[in-house]
Amino acid sequence: MSKKALLLAALAAATAAAPAVAEPLNYNVIEFAESASAEVQQDTMIIGLEVNQEGRDRAEVNRAFMQKYNKLPRHISANKVRKSELQGRRANPLYQYKNGKQTQIGWQESAQIRVESTDFTAINQLIAQAQNDAALQYTQFSVSKKKREAVIDEVSKAALKRFQARADTLVQTLGFRGYKIVH
């Protein structure tokens, strides 16, 4: 056998043996997983309100807009709503096109406010009280952070209890004295 052929045979043998050496043999290892889930009732209502004013004179539009806009925080605090946030505000000219020519015909000013509360009665009262000053744009429901964290803790404990019960059953069935969590 030539020196080159012997070297290739040795390299091929070393490469084939490498995966077997790299991974140690594990005896008495059982892999399984447990999980748990829960249905969670949504406890938070989120609404979007928009204050809008249009007109010919910019100063008049701004004055009327600010009157409506300044009433909203009073409505929000009167109903003890937990959280409100200004999402955006804009003022822009309005145009009309006649005979291919653009002509400014007025102004529009608007603001979008996001309101969130776990008190559905309070947020519905806010909608009713603010309807003359702000239009309801959307309504959403979600789970509050506090409730989400509590449910995650509860479900995690349930999954761990299921894991422990199943591990105990497997240990007894296989005739072992105990187990050790590897992964």
C-alpha cells in the first residue's frame, strides 16, 4: 500500500470515529416534557377617541378645537380612567380642486387619544360624556399586565407539578429510587 493511500485510509477512519467519541453514552436518561394552559378573560378595555374641528378661519378652528380638546381630560379624570395617551395631533389646510386649480378652502385640526381602563363602566360613561366633543374610533379588549403575570405564574406551577408527578410515575415504573433533572 502506498504512503498516500495509507494516509487517506487513516484520515477516513479518524473522521468516521469522531462523532462516536464526541458524544458520550448516556444510560438511564428519559426525556419528556409537560405543559399547562389556561383561558384568561380579558379585563382591559382600550378605546380610541378623536377630537376634530374644521372651518374656514384657522384661528376659529383652533379655538373651537381647543375647547373640545380641553374637555376630554376632565371627562377622563371624572370617570377615574386609569390611563390615557395622546397618540397624535395635526393641523392642516383643506383644499378644493376646481377647473384643475387647487384652492384652499379652510383648516382642519384633530387629535387622537388612546384610553385604557379595567373599569368597563367608567370607560363606557366616558364614551357617553365625551360623544359631543370626541368621536369613538375603535374599541379593543386585552388582558392587563398584572393579570397576565399572575396567570403565567399559576400555569407554570401547574406544569411543574405535572412534570413532577410524571417523573415520579416513571421512576416507580422503571424500578429506580429517584431521579435527577438533567435538562
